[in-house]
Amino acid sequence: MPIQQISPLDAQAMLASQRAVLVDIREADEYARAHVPGSRSAPAGKSIASAQPLADGPQPIFMCRSGARTSLHCERLAAGLGVPAMMLAGGLDAWGQAGLPVAVDRSAPLEMMRQVQIAAGLLILSGFALAWLVHPGFLSVSAFVGVGLTFAGLTGFCGMARLLAVMPWNRSMAG
């Protein structure tokens, strides 16, 4: 079954007439930072059971930040609900660009993936800078981060994300 894409303005019209509900499939930390007011959070990585009540109600319109993740998961999500697949074209980015409201909480921590990217980047750059300025042995810092990122990609376990999750700025999310 092909995935029907819907523009932000058409989606807003369906939402206003209560013919649809917006289902945000991003992770909870991403949703906490920015989301469409009134949308439901149902992370694609979790069980579809959190969105089960949608099967008997309004048409679900799945969304993510840009539409890429939704394209990957939309058919599976819709199949789990027993309803046709529909997705918000361009995701949250397109919704905001259309001038529609986005609830943003800048006090919420950055998304975990962004924190991992920032920490890994800083560690790699630090390793190279220290190797250049102090001693070539500091290249091992960059190598260690590279091995860790490769391991995380292969296994799905990211030690850096686990470590960052218990940092003070993320404590409310870790519990």
C-alpha cells in the first residue's frame, strides 16, 4: 500500500475538523524539546501499542522531524494499527516553515543523539589537538571514540549515551 503524503496545511485542516490526529514518532527527548501542540508521542522505537486507540478513532498522520524516519516506519506503523498509511510531508520542519505553531521547550535537554554527536566530536578534535600540540599518543583518544561509535552502530548499545543520560542536565529523563 503506498504511503499517502499530506501537506502541513492539509493536515492542519484535517486536525481542525477532528478527522485526524498527528502521531509524532520521534523519541521522547526529541518530542519534549519541540512538537506540534496536540500531537501524540508514539516513538517508532517503542511498541505500537501506545498508539492502538487510534485504530478506532481519527485518521493517524505520522510525522517526525523531516519526514525521513516516517518514510522508513510509516507502513509498519499503519499495519500495526490496521489503518492506511498517511504521513506529514516534510515533518515538523515543514510544519514550522508553513507558519504553523510548534511548541518549543528550550529548557529541555538537547536530544540524546545530538549530545552524543557533540561529545564524540569534541573528544575526537581534542585528541587530534593534543596529539599535535603535546604528544602523538593522544591520537588514541580519537581512535577510542571511533571504536566506540563503530561498536554502537553495530550493536545498538552506546556507552556514551548511557553516560550522558545520567548527567545532571538529563536526570529528569533518566529516571
